[in-house]
Amino acid sequence: MNLQSFLESSTGEVAAWVSNLAARAVATVISLNPKAEELDREMEELRAISNDVSEEIRTGELENKRPTHQTQTWLSLVGKIEARVDKFRLSLQQRGASSEGSSLRSSYQLACEAAECLKEVQRLKTQKSDLLPLLIQAPPPAVVELPSSSLYDNVGAEETLSEIRSLVEGDEAPVIGIYGMGGIGKTTLLKAINNEFLHRGSSQFDLVIWVTVSKELDVHKVQEEIAVRLGYSRPGKGQGKTLTEHPTDRVNTLRRALSQRKFLLLLDDLWEKLDLGAVGVPFSSSSDRNGSKIVFTTRLVEVCNRMDAEWKVQVPLLDQARSWELFCQKLGRGEDQWDPSVRSQAEDVCKKCGGLPITLITVGRAMAGATTLGEWKDALKDLEGIPPGLGDMEKKVLESLKFSFDRLEDKSARECLLYFRPLPRG
Ligand SMILES: Nc1ncnc2c1ncn2[C@@H]1O[C@H](COP(=O)(O)OP(=O)(O)OP(=O)(O)O)[C@@H](O)[C@H]1O
Ligand SMILES: [Mg+2]
């Protein structure tokens, strides 16, 4: 068959094909409005489903659960189709507004877009039922933030903090002891170390564990605190797995879990040696340690020795300038708000606090309302009556507490202070 006879014989078929195509295009254009309405309905339903999923994620976060990767992808696809449908809606509105825009061609394009969007919305609606479970238990976070005053408020702590920071980052000291008298700021520094890892991300350690040990050493409690950071639930709380009660199994379980991680163990307020082996902390050899570190605080330098701390950091008392800075901060008074004679009396009161932050804070707060020279003279006199027979630290703290107690005008506040810390009532 030559070309001419082929064309002649095909003309009928081509004409039918073209008219078929035109009919389909017209049908598509006619379907634009009903399709757009259906799309609106279906999109509204999908939005409601996705809002429920987001709500479930927020509730799950309270139980340390996180969305599965599948759920995350689904949500992001819902976001994309939402944006696409919004864009379609806008084009539809613009087409209505402009006469040129309502050409057959643009109507046809919009109708095709409506059909495609609808298909995707319906697919996502169906896919939702394949997502179960929506959430899975999240691994424990590498660091848990501890409530702490900002370092900005901590006068003079930055130097000690940077010394501890470089020891934690360096290789030479697996065990670091921070020591100093009560109220000098050891816990504050340790909290700052913990929270720093939160802000700069812990690439050095897989897990930062905080344990408050206290005077009555309770190995069982220390084990439980470590276990919680490893993802176990506290007995009687949460639905997760709890650490076994069997003493040997407890040690072995913790040993196994900790030896798989590079951890930073922060032990606050040690009063005696903590036997790490008895707790289940693998730390007796360098292969055991594997880059993990322990930093602890104690009032007693002997504890640093008994814990075999390679490095001991003594937290210093504040010098006069810093004491004055902290004191004024607590008084709420700026440099230019002093009468010179009152100021010199107040400086003497500040010196009496001996550079100990807790004393400066307590006395500073108690004197916040004092304005007259007489009030400051009385305060100085009161601070001179230190009870004999106490250690330096106890004297300072007790004195400042008694001092502020006497200045509390509110009777119920006095009772409250007496309840929490027995003070001499003279
Ligand atoms: N350098 C500082 N600047 C300002 N406030 C400080 C400073 N150091 C400590 N503080 C404040 O003093 C109080 C006592 O500090 P912290 O609890 O850290 O003392 P500590 O050495 O851990 O005492 P303890 O031995 O009793 O546990 C806290 O309220 C803390 O915010
Ligand atoms: Mg402390």
C-alpha cells in the first residue's frame, strides 16, 4: 500500500480518533467543578485524619514515643498535597476572575490537576490504615536538661567551668573530682556541664547520666537512676521494662548496657567512696572505660582520693569584687544607687560573707529592702555573733540562714524555714 492509499483508508479512523479525543477533553472540562468540590471534601477529611495523627504524636511524646519513619513520610506527603490543593484552589479562583483565564485550554489543565490531586488525596487516606503502629518507643535522650540558673547569673563560675570542661574533653582524666565547701557552687557547676552537652549536642558521649547521690549512699537508688537513663522505667511508673530486683542481675544488666555506650556519669554530692563495680559501672580498666568519664562533686577532698580521681578541681571562694557583684545582684541594687556611707557599711557586711555564694545570696536577699545606715550597722553586728564550735562552712551557712530568718517579717515564712532546717531560735 502506498502512502496516498494508506491516508485515504485511514482518514475515517483518524477523524473518529480526533472526535473521540475532543469528546474526552470536553467531558474533562465539564467535570472541573464537580471534581473541585469532591477534592475539597476529600482534602478536608484527610486534614482531619492528619490532625488526629499529629495529636497522637504530641500525646506520645509525653511517654517518650516518637513517630515511625513511615508516619513521618506520610505526614510530609500530606503537607505537600495540602500545598498543591491550595495552589489549585487559587488558580481556580483566578480563572473565575479573568475572562482570558477561562479559556478551554486552562479549564482543561485545571480539571486534569483536580483529578490528579484527588487521586493523591484518596491514596493518602487509604494509606493511613497501613501506618500502624504510628509511634514507637524513642530511645532515651542523650542528655536530660536540669533546671539551673543561667551561667550569666553565676558570678565568677566561668573560669572553674572552663577548667572542668577541658578536663572532660581531654583524654588524660577518666575520673574528675570537684570539691569545695557547702554552698560554694559545686552542684551548679556540674549542672552547667550537663546542660552544655544539651546545647552543643553530645558527639563525645552517647549518654550523659546525672545521679544525685547524697549523704545516705543508696546503691540501689543509684542503679535505678542509671537504669532510667538507659531506657528502663521506674518500678510502678510507666509501662516500660523495669530493672530486675535480683542484686547480681542488676549489676550485670547495667554493666552490659553501659559497656555498649560511651557515657559521661555525673555524680553529685558524694560523701564516701562509691564502689562502681558494685553498682554495675564498668570502669576498672581502660578497655572497660572505652572513652567514658566520671565527674563527681564532694565537700571532702578525701573522697576525691578514695574515688581515684586523676584530677581534682577545687571550687574557689569568690574574691571581693565578685562577692560584691553577686551581693548587689541579690540586693537588686546598681552601682549608682548607693549613698557612700551606707555603701561602705554594706561592703563590710559583704566581706563578712567570706566569699561563699550561698551566704552572699542569703544575706543579700535578706537585706534587699535595707536603705538606712542603721539597718546595715545592725546587720553587721548580727553577723559578728558566730556560734562557736562549728566548722567554717557550717558557721557561715548557719549564720546566714539565722540572719535571714531573723529578718523574715512574715510569721508563716519563719515557720516554713524552721520546718525545713532546724535553726537556733535564740
Ligand atoms: N558563682 C556563683 N554565682 C552565683 N550564684 C552561685 C554561684 N555558685 C553557687 N551559686 C548559688 O549558690 C547556691 C549554692 O550552690 P550549690 O548548690 O551549687 O552549692 P554546692 O557547692 O553544691 O553545695 P553543697 O555542698 O551543699 O551541695 C545555689 O543557689 C547557686 O545557684
Ligand atoms: Mg551540691
